Amino acid sequence: MKENNKDLIRILFAILIPPVGVFLQVGLGFHFWINLVLTLLGYIPGIIHGIYIILTRDNTQIRA
């Protein structure tokens, strides 16, 4: 699957369930927990943060 398709899937998850989109991008790290808190405090901040993380993070950072 092309990287653009993977980003599109992550963005769709970030809109529907923001922590899942962030998890798919960066794993179970700091940004995932920040996104979870933002989503619990307000759905829109979670979406904004999720899309920001997906669009700005390099995909090679995930592998652990």
C-alpha cells in the first residue's frame, strides 16, 4: 500500500477516533496519551492534534 493511502486511513481514524489515528502513527507513546486526554476534554482538540501529528511526523519513527 502506498504511503499516501496509509496517511489517508490514519487521517480518517483521527477524525472518527482520534487516539487510534495517533496510535497508528506514533505508537503507544507521549503523543498518544496527550491525544487521549485532549479527546476526553473535547472531541475537536483531539481531532486537530491527531491530524497535526499524522501530517507532521515521519513514519519511520514508529518502529520499536
